[in-house]
Amino acid sequence: MKIVHLFWSFNIGGAETMIVDIINKQISSGNNVMLIVINNVYSSVLISEIDSKAKIKLIERTPGTKNIINFCRLNYVLLKFSPQVIHCHNYNLEKTLSFNFLKKTILTVHGFNRPITKKNSYYKVIAISKAIYSDIERKGLKNIDIVYNGINHQNIERKKSFNSTIQIVCIGRLDHTIKGQDILLKAFALLKNDIKNVSLNFIGDGSSKEYLQQITKNLELEKEVIFHGEKTRSELYKMIKDFDILVQPSIHEGFGLTVVEAMVARVPVIISDALGLKEVTNNGLYAQDVIANNDAEKYYKAILNLIININTKSSILMEKIDTAEKNAVENFSIESTCLNYSKIYNEICLANN
């Protein structure tokens, strides 16, 4: 099957890194796959992780420009490739496509509050979770399916023992208004009053980096807080086992891929009550704690309690780590994700014959 994955931009992020895995899986299954990135905003490192058999087309549009040549070039590339399916990953990509291509399109909605309307022209809209499904449905859309994100769990290295200095990690785009990293910093400042052998690690980059670094400085935590920057999926899969606790204090989260990855790596997780995070942990059953609001003190107490359980080698803790790993492997595999997309692709092909 000829498949196109279409993005405006392609920087390191949850959706983009997962699509790399999907493309590679689709290629290994014998499909002819192309990635098209419209804007001149993309990660060469991320693109380098895509199977060399995939076709990569970079339109190199400057964001915000309305030069029609960019869109003519896009549609010319599509015309030459003649895909059976155009898989869009941003809500407004339909406006870049000629009418004849719209019947071949699906849209995956990767987050909340996307301004897609029931008048959209996509053949089908896909939600990455039940939480996203509900958000889309409230906008009046009807033709919606759910396809959970998936991971290559075989590639994730598993944790074998805890560190003497507890390593807390928070993974994701540095945007405190969505990801809540500032709350975690305040919780960590409280924790440092009780425990000395502990550090906090942030993996990711984004618009809040300087703000979070300033908070770190104001709280006099510069020696204990480390900003690692962006990491590719393959780098993350190797290093996640080296951490002892993952805390995901997101204000909003459509799915929670990093929580799934941590569970597979046998790293215990503490999450907010964001709908996507609760969903991937079976309503919080496989998390060590779920914090019901953005309360730094509650995060502090949850982390402190978990560290006590780690130091005392709690059997309940180990049982939950075991069941969390099993749940993540069984329910969120890249194989299952690709299989479910393949069924939708086949439906599109039948409809267009």
C-alpha cells in the first residue's frame, strides 16, 4: 500500500517520534511510505531514524507564508507518488490539499482543543485515546475511531535496581502551562528539606526552559536539577531505566506516551489526574499515586512516600511495577497501533474503488 504521512513541521515530540516507529513498522510490513513535511521546521536527527526505504519530501515552506508555489509543489509530489492513503497529523492540513486527494485522507488528533469542526473534509478522524475522542465528539463530529499510540517495547531497556541517589525524571516538552513542570520544581524544593540524596532531571526542550531554569535558580536547586535537553526515542529507550521515579504533572495530556514507556522500563510513575495519563494507567491503578490537583505539597508527599517504599524494598511497590509493565506491553504496542491503522487504510481503499 502507498501511504503518505503529512505534517506541517516535524520536530522531536510525542506524535513525531511515534510516527517514526509507525513508518518503520509499515515499511517492514512491505508498504511504500512517504513522509512529507511542509514547513522548514524539522529535526534532521529525528528524520535520520526513519528507515532508508521510506521517501522523505521536505517542501521547505517558511511558516506563515502564503506563497501558493509551496502548495502546488506539495500536490505535485502527491500526484507523482499517487498514494492510496494520506495520513494527516495536524487538524488544518486539509486546506493544503486539492479536492481529489481529500477522499483519501484521515486525520489523527494528537491533543486536546484542536479547532476541528464537523464540516471538515477528512474521510475519517482518529482519536489517540478515549479522552481525545470525547473532546472531538463535543465538537459535533461523528465519524471518529480510536487508535491508541504504541511503542516498540522490545527496544526499551528494563530497570534492574534503584540508585543510592534517587533520580527523579520528568519527560516532555518544556511548557509549564501544559506540562506543569513548575509545580514539580516546587515539590522538589520541599522534598530536599527531607532527603539529600535525590536529584531532578528534565528531558525535553521548549518555550518554558528559561522560566524553569530561573525557578531552579530562585529555589537554589541548581546543583540538584539537571536539564538534559531533547533526546531521540532510541536515546530515551536506553536511558530511561537509569531513573528511579517518573513524575508527570501535566495539566492536560491526551495520551501519556512517556508514562507508558516508563512503565515498560519498570520505572514507577506518579501522575496528575490528566485524563490521558489516567487512561494509560487504567484509571491510575498502575501508577504509584495520582495527584488530584496542581498541588506541589501533594506531589512532595507522594514522592517522599514512594522513596520510602523504594528504600524499604516494599513488596507492594514491586508487584505494582510488575503489573504496570505487563499492562503497558499488552495494551500499547506499535504492532497493535499499525494493525488498527491498516484496517482503516483498507476501508479507505475499498471506499475509493
